[in-house]
Amino acid sequence: MVYSKRDLDKTVVEATEERFHRLYDDFDRVVVSFSGGKDSTVALNMAIRVAKERDELPVEVIHYDEEIVPYDTVEYVNRVRQRSEVDMRWLCWPMKFTNGVNIKRPKWIAWNPEKRDKWTREKPEWAEQSPPQEWTADKHTQSNHILFTPEGGSIALVLGTRANESLARYRSVASSLVDNWISTDPKASFVKRVKPIYDWAYSDIWAATDKFDWDYNPTYDKLTLAGVADSNQRVSQPFNDTSLRGLWQYRKLYPELWDDMITRLPGSNTALRYNDTRLYGKNMGLLGGDKDDYKEAIKNALSDFTPEEQREIQAKIQQQINKHYEKTSEEIKVDAKHPETKVSWQMLLKIAVQGDRRNSVTANI
């Protein structure tokens, strides 16, 4: 069940301070996951405000360095690292991401030791260079059971997630009436994933940044000057299927980095030019195709993934088919989404082609 919103009789700053006080009361450790983006910046600064008041400084911070990152972001995160209020672990470990620019190679690995000669930059000397033996590049954000140990006590892992960023994020904090912003890590029961700024609006982010004179990532200033709408400003990994439309920003704002990106992930230039076409899943359809044609196209698209990924994507497709027939006996249409279930064969093909590993397609169903 998804619950509706209701207003609180306090500001988001006051509500967030109360949440952080609770975290420091209830958990042995509070750790902020910090990307260098605007949302995690707010989460960290709010943690610092409360920790300072409680004499709990420094704040523990985890930063995943994703290799292909704008120089401004690297410099900003390093400034944060050097603050006396912060105790940061900077991780330069192999991490697997979606590669939206090359369907034949649907994944790429940041800091891949086998691609050492093609890294876009060197690892910072202060970073943790080598991961634990049990570390794998797959699903690094779900590896808290490796990153932390229960011997350190209970952990509140702070995420800079805001509900109004997407429907999927709204649903993640709207499925419970009690502690809707707290959930248990699926692989580490001693870790709670917490979202204390979930109810902040975009305007709240920058109002607080201005009012409290917080340092922030200057990439946002460059995006504004480049004409990028507020709602589209992201400081995130650029090659997943939801980020391809922002590739031009790298070429325009960071041309030297863009040159390295072309070498690092072949297909980047093609994706830059054609990402808004059917070649990359935009308004995807098979001209004159029927249901059987789509089934064959889905089968061909899945062959580009590993067996494990194929099973995961097939299960996601089957889940949508099952949901459709639970609600209606009408056949799934080729390209017209059903008015109630929102399912079509075109949509199912898009899941197969993109992999939908970030639920960018299914989140809006």
C-alpha cells in the first residue's frame, strides 16, 4: 500500500534535526553515504549540525569514488574530506555499472584493474585502494555486510534520498505509516538504511544551503549556466539508461574528461548523438510487428546479457505480464499501454533492451 502525503507543523530543518537526534540516540554509529551531490550534501551538513550539538563529532562518512566524475566533484568531495567535522572513507574499489552506450557490453567496471591503462584519472593517494577479499564489483551499494561488521554495533546508514526526485523514491518512503524513512538492509541486519531528508523539496535544498552558508558542488553552477533545468541537474554516473541525455553536459563543461570518456567507454559519441532515438529505447517499436515479433525481439535482446542478468530481467518482464492479467483478461497490446495496467509489448521490449536495472521503466507503472 502507498500512503498519501500530509503536512507537518514544523520546517524540514526542524523535522530533520529531530530525526538525526533519534538516530544518535538509537544507533551505535551514524554513517553518511556521501556522493558530492546536492542531496547528500544536505544530509551530511544536517548530521554535522546535530552531531556538533551533541558533541558527537566527527561524522563518519562513506564516499564511493566512481572514477568517471567531473573534476569539480572530486575537488569538492576532497574539501569535505578535509573538514575537521568529517571522518571519511574514500573508496576506489571496482564497481559495476550499467553501460547504456553499448548494448553489446551492457556493463562497465569503474577502477577495473584490467583496464588500468584506460582509467580517466589516477586514484587519489588518500583513498582506500584495495577492497576486502570478499568484495565483488556487482551491486556495490548492496554490500554493506562487507563494508561494515556487526562487531561495530548497530549502524544508521544515511542516504540523501528525497521523495520528490522520482516516483520510485516516493514509493520507497510511502509504504509505511510508522518509520517510513527507515528500512533494514537486506544483507546486513545490523544496518538500517535511513532517509532523514526524504521530505525536502528542491527549493529547500538551496534555501538551506544559502541560509547556512554551506559549501556545495560548483558543478551545479555550471549546469545552470549551461541552461540545464533545475529538475534535470544531476551529479551522477553518466552512462546508465536514465542519464544518457546528459552526456552533452560532459562534452560541453568538461571537454578533457569527455575525451577520456570516449576512450574509456567506446560508443559514447554515438550515444551522445542518437540517445533520443529508438536506437537507445526512445519511443521503441517494431514497425508492423505483432506479438510474436516482440517476443522474438525480447529473446534477442536478452542474449546480450549474462545468464544471471537474463534471469533477473526475465523475472521482471514476467512480473509485469502477471500483474497485467491479475487486473484484466484483455490481451496485452503491441504499442498501446493498457489504461489500467500500463503494460504493452513495446514497454516489455524496452525492459529487455535496457535491462531496467535501475527500474527506470517499471518504476512508473
